[in-house]
Amino acid sequence: MDYYIDKVKALQVLDSRGFPTVATEVSLKSGVSAVAMVPSGASTGEYEAVELRDNAQDYAGKGVKKAVKNVNTLIAPAIMGKSAFDQEKIDEIMIKLDGTDNKGNLGANAILSVSLAVAKAAAKQLKLPLYRYLGNAFSNRLPVPMMNILNGGAHASNNIDIQEFMVMPVGAKNFSEGLRQCSEIYKSLKDILTNLGKSTAVGDEGGFAPDLESDEQAIEIIMKAIKKAGYSDKNTKIALDAAASEWYKDGVYHLPKRNVDMTTEDLIEYFEKLCAMYPIFSIEDPLSENDWNGFVKITDTLGEKVQIVGDDLFVTNEKRLAAGIRMGAGNAVLVKVNQIGTLTESFRTIENAHRAGYKTIISHRSGETEDTTIADIAVAVNSGQIKTGAPCRAERTAKYNRLLFIENELKENAKFFI
């Protein structure tokens, strides 16, 4: 059959931080082929699936030759001759072949590269755009960008503790206008920082990474950038990624760049204060991945007005998400396909989130590639939100540009709302 898998070949390529990652090409008997490249995170959750690294001399131990070998010698023979249209079966074969709960044998980076490449090859075989193949006739909702324009935490070497400060163009009439809005704010922010004599060097995801007096000053400057670009808090909201798991140790949150210790209650009060002062729409990982009770408390406190997002808390894992839903921890989940390792498992988590009334945000990683699969996934599942960085680096703009093409293809059928 033309749509049966005929060849699987992986190799080591580079991500946006200059570290190796896995790329896999899947070819079908028809001659159709597709390549998928896997991203990598810097601020990673304790419960993420294992990203297999070589720990050898090459690339300071970051090489992925073991993962590449696992694709070429173990995964390829196991899925050869299988139908590319049977995504769930292929993903299940790889999960069983690995035999662990966290993909520690084969590596989530090895497995995911194949999972995504199979889906892309199947879509090409049917001459369908990937979002349509993965979704359905009603997959027409373009995501609102959560554009990271200022970095701190593990994504920058400055003195800001909160990891990401983002803008969201909630008042834009369509995706392309929302993207323009964010880009103009980003440029305005650069002008303001330059006039203040601050650095306009960027962090891993393209956001500026200046030294500032406080995290609050970062938000104040962003608000000035919003106004300078001609927008307001009515059409533009703020989103934060605290990445608080990076601060948590022995029951205490130590914010290293300010050298301050906080309890769970202190942090919740701090975020309450910020939400009272600024137009904050979303807070990601306001507490640690192990602070379940804290997540319940902050959701009870702020959840009616603010999106409380679990990233490290849920790690795109349907079991952890189910626990959060039962407890009432958070009201949204960040979806990173490399946290779990297969397309099938990612889609199950998304489906369960939507059924429970949780919002979903499809997300990149700090170590990205030019692969645009997450843009198609965001539309396929009608997520309504996407994180993919600042508009200044090719691995980030590739996703935005892909969404512009999808919007143009959908024309008047394209929807845009959270």
C-alpha cells in the first residue's frame, strides 16, 4: 500500500541554542516523505518525559546520538510496513518498545521525532494541510499569541526572577492583526529600553533581558510600550510565566535574583497584588510542580478572573492533569508535545482538558527548531492560545508565519478568540 511506512531515518541536528536535537524523516511507499524536529526545554519540569542525551564529550554532553541510534535501529524496524494513518497504533508500538513510564529507554526526543514525522507524512499523502489532517472540518480557530517580549529567570542572565513577561492581543479582530499588534509593542519596548540605557540583548526565546529594579518595573515598562504602540489595557493583556518550580526547595520559595524567601501564602498574596495593579490575564506556574495545595488555593483566589496555567504541574500528562482536575488545581494546561513524547498522548491530554473546561495553550520550548508542527496543532484542536516567543528569531517567526498561511487559507472561516 502506498501509505505504508517504507523508511525511517534519524540524524542529529541543532536547535536554536546550538545544542543537538533529533530530526527524523519518515518515507512512505508512495515516495512521500516528511521531516520532524524535536524541541528542547531549559526550564524543565521534574515529571517530564526523559530527553535522552549522550553525556559524552561532544557538545558538552548534550549530544543525541543515542536517541538517533534508537530511532534507526529499534524504532524503525518496529514500525516498518505499518500504515501511516494509524497514528495511535504507531505511538503505542513505540511506547511499549520503550517500556517505561517516562520514555527513559528510547528517549522522548527519539519517540516524538517519529510520532510527528509519521503524522506529517500521512497528511502529505492525503494532500491535506497538517491542521486539517490532525483536526476536522471545524478546526478553524487561530490562536491568540502569548508573545514573550521580556525574559528573566532561567531564560536570561539578568536580575529578574519571573521567567516570562508576555503580551496578549485580546482585542484584535484576527490573528494577523494580533500578530502586528504584538510586534509593534515589541518594537516599542526596545525603544523604551534603549532610551533608558538598558540592554536590548535577548533571552532564549527572543524577549529582551535587561537588568531592572524589580519584576514590577518590568511590567510597568511593558505597559508603557503598549501605550507607546497605540494600544491599551482594553485590547492588550499581560501574561506571566513565573516558573516557580525553579524557586522551590524544602517548602520555601527562594527568589534567587532578589534573594527573597517566600511561603506559598506570600507568593499567592504577591500575585494577587500584581493582578490588582495590572491587566494580567494569565499566570503560568505561579507555584511549584509539587505544591498541589498551593495551586488549589491560588485557583480559588484568582481563578475566576485569571487563567492559572499548569506547565511543570501537568507536563502534558493526562494522569497529572486528571489529578489537578479532581482537586481544582489550575484552570488551564500548557501543552508541550516533547514533555510527554507522542502526538497521541498530547491529544488525549488536550481532549481531557477541554472536557473539564480547562483552557489549553500550545507551546514551544526555549530550545526550538524551524519545525512548525505546533502551529498546526494549535489550529487542529481549536486551542485558542499559543506560546512561541518573540518576533525576532527565525525559529519563532516560523510558527507565526505558518499561522499566517493557515489564516489566509481559511479566509472568512478563520476564527480568532480565546
